[in-house]
Amino acid sequence: MKRRVAPLLFALLATQVGALVAPAYACGCGAMVPDGHSVIGVDRETSVVRWDGRTEQIVMRFTVGGDAHRAAWIMPVPGRAAVELGDGDVFGELATLTRPEHRTRNHFWPRGRDWPFSSHRGDTAGAPMPGSAAPEVGVVGRERLGDFDVARLTATDPDALKKWLEANGFQLPDRLATEVKPYVDQHWEYVAVRLAPREQGKALRGDLDPLKIRFDSARLVYPMRLSRMAKAPQSLGLYVLADHRMEPNSPIGGSAPEVTFAGRITPKEDGPLAALAGAAPVFLTAIDQKFPVPGRIDADHELRATPADTPYHRTVYRDELLTVGDGIPVWLLTVSAALVALVASALTLIRLKSRRRRPMSPAGVHSRRS
């Protein structure tokens, strides 16, 4: 009986089993270019933007790989910028505030990692830049900040800006002059950063120290257009601190921006986030976006307030097989009980039919005649 029931039960349950699908994951930086023939790749750019309607502050951190010892990075800004080192701890505080809520969700029928499909159940879970410049380029200021040499520049001619940068030791793409022309036409300024670790022989890898850039702006803008020069897919993580929930005006050539958190928060007193946003409650919007084809980026991100400050908190579910007692699957008890009931019913029907077909004894016939 057991040998017949097991294959039948397995075939019956196989039609009810679902598959678990793992999510796929795929930088949106400015024009970061290594020196000489070195290679540098920006795996991800994570930025915190604080905007109060008048002033914008951006704390940016790059995660890079490659073998470059020096590299250049250029960011256009709509106004006169002040630059200083940022506090990297702000990213840890924001990650804690926006981490998803984890919940357990039970399922009745066994799945791929549950018995009998698996033997175990569940998941166990350098030097300052030289200063010669063409007349069309103005050097507003230059600072040494940790491993960064930072030059704040103005330019009235895109070719002159490219020549100035090349004169300071960088071989930049020929198309840079073309890409910065829209910014020159709008009279934007530029933050040119030379990443040159003070430790000799140290390659640029991992999380770089964050930079904090501040400028006046009547609109919330996050410069992205120069990222179209990137050759590899890019991804951007953006934390936006403002009076209301914010959203990009358009995807600017990338995938649809994904909101991973939205809600009003109160920064921890004396924490790095309070130093950036203040101690009063502020609305935080966390946005992730992918750019599979950087060449399609056609504008900078402009963000606007949404019609309503609708909160959102992502929830991650952990699926577990429903069990009772000492880890006994509920489905197994249910199916076993159903089989027992089915067998009992079958036996009862067999007995009833057997009684109806049984011939009457001679003694019974004699007794009826008398």
C-alpha cells in the first residue's frame, strides 16, 4: 500500500509546486577619466541631495574598480559652488532609515527547497594641479581635500575647457567639448576633481571618500548629462531630502526610476544627517535608477514635488513552509488524513457491497416459512 501511495502523492503534489524567482540587479557619474592607459570603472554612484528651495547640497560617493592611480571627474553646476569633504557616515544612517521591512510569509504546498524536493527545509539564512589656463577658462578656486585636488572653474568656450583639463595632465575624450557645450551656453560652472591618493602606488578601488558640493539653485537639479559618455551600464542611488516627496520629471533615457522609500524622518540628534538636513523633520525620498545604455541619457535630472506626500516602505517577504509541532509540514498531515479518510471510506463501501451480495442461509429460509 505504501509503495503505491508515495508515487501517487508525489505526482499529485508536483502540479501544485511554484518556483522561486531571484530578482536581478544591474552608475550614473559625470565624466570620470583615468590617466594614461589605466582603467577605471564606476560600479555605482550614491548621492544625498538636500534642497530647501534656495540652496542645494550634494554629498556624492563613488564605488570604483580598476587599476588607475589617478583619475579626473567633472561635474557641471548651475551656480558658484563650494566644495568640501563629506561625512561618509551619512550613508549608513540613511541605509538604516530606508532598509526594507522583513516579514515571513507561509505557504501550504512544498516548493523547490522544501521536503520532499530537498533534504533540508528553508533558507539559513597627488600633487596640486598646475595652474596655467586659457583666457576662456577662469579658476574660481582650488583646494586639496584628502585624496582630491578640486578646481572650481568657469568657461566661456567648451574647447578651451577641454584644453585646460588636458594641460593639467588628463587625456579626455574628444567628445567632451561637444557634451559640455549646453552647459557653456547656459553659463554653468564646473567642479573638476582630480582623484590622486596621497599614498604612493595606491589604486583607486572601493568606496571613495565622499565630496560635498553646495550651490544656490531655485530648482532641484542633479547633473547627469555627462554620464552619456560612459561605456558600461550605469546605476544611480539617490537620497533626496526636501520639504515634500520628490520625483524626477522624466527618466532622461534610463529605466523608470524606482522609489525604494518615501516618508518623513527626524534625523538623529548630532548625527551626520542632522548636520546636512537639520534637526527638524524632513521628507526623504530614496530613488534607484538604471541606465543600461548610457548614450541614451539626454538631460540632467530635474526633480519636482509629487501631488501628495504618500509614504512608502518596501517590504521583503521570506517564504516558509507551514508546519506544526516539531516541524511537521501541515500539507503532509492534511494529505495523510485525507488518504486515511479515503481508504476508510473505500473499505466501508466494500463491506456494504459484500453484505448485500451475500446469499441467504437455508436456516433463514425455513424460519420464514414457519
